[in-house]
Amino acid sequence: VWIDFGIDSQATIDLLEKKPNGIFSLLDEESVFPNASDKTFVNKVDKAFKEKHPKYYKDTLGGKASSFTIRHYAGEVEYDTKNWIEKNLDPLENDLELCVKDSSSKLLTFLFDEYASNRSAQELNANEGSSHGTGYSSQKGVFITTVRSYKDQLLGLMRTLEATYPHFIRCILPNRKQIQARLEDDIVFMQLRCNGVLEGIRIQRQGYPTRMDYDHFYKRYSLIAPSVTRGATDTKAASKAIIDHLIEQNIV
């Protein structure tokens, strides 16, 4: 049974990275135009999402013209798009590219290999923008934007997480002055809330992450209830009988 705990962030994820009209895709798209600016980018984002998406908000009274707000589950965050186009392109200087490319250090050339052949956004737009549409490609020699690099890193992280059983350690800042033996309740609570720890605790207290299906529960715990029939076909009734036995014996 699906239970909505009110913390599903799928709508926010789609707003940011869903193709072809997510904010990241729009940023890459705008970055390949020669006359693009932060203003044209934010205007495009407003046109796509203003008063159309539940997680997108534009403060037309007190907010900056270059900013917009996204409603994350932990609270609203205002983003200022100043210099986003420039930061997304983030090309290396030609002299630096040539210097690194000719380095005698194999490690250095390996680390900078994907950037060594970067071309300008204008050149890319003229030569390949019409076919790719977003201004980047995973092929060597094609300019890679900051957004694309971020997406590739995130995809790699997700593959790693899906292939393993990760355990997370939450690092909590105890106070703003970073001194020992001092705990500030407000800053600790804010971090726990933003990290989703409080919601995780609430869900765990209801038992959902550790609930078994009836077949698994019966096979695992039928031995502790001698009165339960072995080989029962109605595992739901058998599971209830196991719980009743534990209650009668004052075990739970």
C-alpha cells in the first residue's frame, strides 16, 4: 500500500532536470545562443513555469528580476541567476588548455583530458547546435557544460548507490561559532529538518521500512509459537497467531 508522507520530491526533481523543459535543460539550451544573457534565461524559465508549476514561485513584488524561488520539501529557496550563463560555460583559457595538454605528467593530462578540446559556445552553436540542440555532447572535442558535467557525476553516483548497500553518516554542525561543548538547538533542528532526518525517524517509528510480508514473517518466527500450524497456507492468519502468542506470553 502506497502511503504519502508528504515528502515526495519528484515534482521538484522534474522541475530541475526533466527533459526537455527542466531548468537545467533550459540553461544548457540558452547557453549556446551567442546573445544569451542571465535576463533572457530567467525570462525563459518564467515563461515555462511561472504560475504553471506548483514548486516554482516568482516574487514580483520584493524579489529580484533575476531570481526565482523553488519550494523544496524543507522550505523555499530563492535562486539568483546572476552569471549563471557564464558559470555554465566555464571554459578553460586556450593557453591553459595547451599547457596542460603538453604536460609530461600523465596524471595531469588525464585529469584535464575532457576539457583539453573544449570549443567556445559560439563555435559549437554554429557547427553542432542544430543537431544536438543543447550545446554539449559526451564525444571528445565537444564543449561540456557545467550542467552536463553535474548530470554525469550524479548519474555515476546513482549507479554506485544502486549497486551497493550504502550507509550514511549525518554530520551536524553543533553551533555557528564551531566551538566545542556548545549545542545550539535552532541550528541543529534546522539541519535535521533539511536533511530529512526527522521525517525518516517519523517513518521508522511507524515501522514501514522494516515491515515484512506475511510469508516472510511466518517462515521466520513460526518457531517461537508452538501452537501455530506448520506449513500453514493462510500466512496472514498464522502471523496474527504468532503475535497473539507473544502478547499472551508478555513478550511484547
